[in-house]
Amino acid sequence: MATTSEDVWQLLAELATAQKETERRQQETDRQLRETDRQLKETSQQIKATDQELKESTQQINRQLKELGKQIGGLGAKFGSVTEGLALPSMETILRQRFGMEIISPSVRATKEGQHLEIDVLAYANGSINTAYIVEVKSHPREDSITQLKNILKRFRLFFPEHKDKALVQSNY
């Protein structure tokens, strides 16, 4: 079968139609790629914005946690002060009547050579008793309370040389 000019024209027409379809599909693919690129850019911007919001929220949460920590620490200090205040009247009575203490000083703070020492209650008597009582008031004594008291005892005579000849008695109350 011989190819006629009509067949060639038919093939050329089909080829032209196929080429137009290919161009149409190429344009559609290009349009879809541009749309995908636009969506990716938009998503990227949304992620950046969300990331920034998350960073700001995290910073705000960290600030709030820090403030909460301060408030809780403040409550602990206030609770300690309340506990000391509640214990002091009966402690004074016991220290005076049972142990003969002449001087009872709550909340004693001393600084020497850049170091600090804080004692909840320091009571002492001179003369024949010649004793000093160091009392640390704790609402819930723990092992670190004992360590703290031992540390106070080790450093006491450095801060209070005037009591160097006194017997020391320590107590967690």
C-alpha cells in the first residue's frame, strides 16, 4: 500500500493535533508547577510565622516559669518565717526555763571576710552555764537540714569569736 499525499496530510494533521495537545499539557504542567511553587512559598512563610510564634511563646513560658519559681521560693521563705515565728515563743520559754539561756536572738545574720552565716535562733548564757545554743527551725527537716546545721557549726566560731569558750549545742526544731 502506497502512501498518498492525502495520507501524509492526514499524518501531518494528526501530528499537529498531537503537538498542540502536548503544548497544552506542557502549559498545564507549567501552571501546576507555578501553583505548587506558590503553595510551597506560602507554606514556608506560614512555617516561619508559626516558628516565630512558637519561639515567642516559649520565651513567654520561660519568663512565667522563672517568675513562678521566684514566687514559690518566696512562699517557701514566707512559710519558713511563719514556722520560725510560731516556734519562737515556746522555744524562748524552753531555752530560758529549762536551759537557763540569758540571751535569745532570732534570725541572726553575720558577714565576715565576704562570707555569710545565718542562724534561725542563737541563744547563750555566760557565767557558770557558759553555753550557746544554735537552733535551726524547719517545717520539714531533711538530710540537707542536718548538713546545713553541721556547716553552721563548723563556721560558728569564725563568725562569733566571743563565744569561742562556750559549749555549743545544736538543734533542729
